Amino acid sequence: RGTADERLPMLTYLFDKSLPIMYARDNDSLHFNYGESGELECFFVMVPNQLAHFSLWEKLQGLYDFPFKCGLFCTLRLISFSNWTDKVENDLMLQYPKYLSLQRMVVAPNKQGTGLGSKCLKAALVEKADRHQLPVILYTQSPRNVIFYERL
């Protein structure tokens, strides 16, 4: 709901809140690519499923001010989405006891379409998924993203 420009502040807020939790759990799961100028050009998280989702306590600690910042509708939507992803992950674990979860992939707007995201993700897939023979699960809200990831 809303345009990308309207959602950007909320997504930035969620990213800023979740990144320290992910880093504390497993900083090897965070993948950064910086350009020659030192600017962050590509980032994603590829985390083992055991570390993929936040506990209720982590959610409460990290997002205590979310309802005040984003409103009741967004809060209810976030809770609904969180419950859905928890259920999907529990179901996946029955079929795949071990897998990697690809999350929060972003490429700087001026680098999109240049192959940078594909290059960075392919390197991580070879290093982590292929080497350990693990499937990778992706969550996305955009059909455009599915096409991108299927190419890999």
C-alpha cells in the first residue's frame, strides 16, 4: 500500500532496526559491496534458517516505537506479515531442515541494471549455498524480483 516513496521511510526504519540484531547474531551473513568512492552499492543478508527470523522478544525490543512512527494500519500489517513468514519458515523446516534465507537485498539505484547485484549474489551463492549443498529461500513482494532471482 502506498507508493515506493511513501514506503521508503518505513522500510529504512525497519532495516535500521533489524541490521544490528542480524549483525549480533551472525555478521558473516551480511554481504556488503562498496564502490571505488566508498559508497555502499549492494547489500544483502544470506542467513542460515536457524537465525532467519526474530523472536517475539527481539521484535518487541527493536520495534517498540513502530506503532507511533508508522501508525496502526502499518503495525497490523507488519504483525500479519510476520506471523505469515513464521508459519512459512516452520513449514519449510519440515521439508528442508537446513537452508539459507536470502533477505533484504538492495542495490543502489544508480547501480541497478548493471549486473552488480547478480555478481555479488552469485559469489555468495557459490561460497555458501553450493559449497554446503543448501537450498536458498527468498522472500519478496515484487514479481520483478522473482524474475531476477530465477536467472541465478
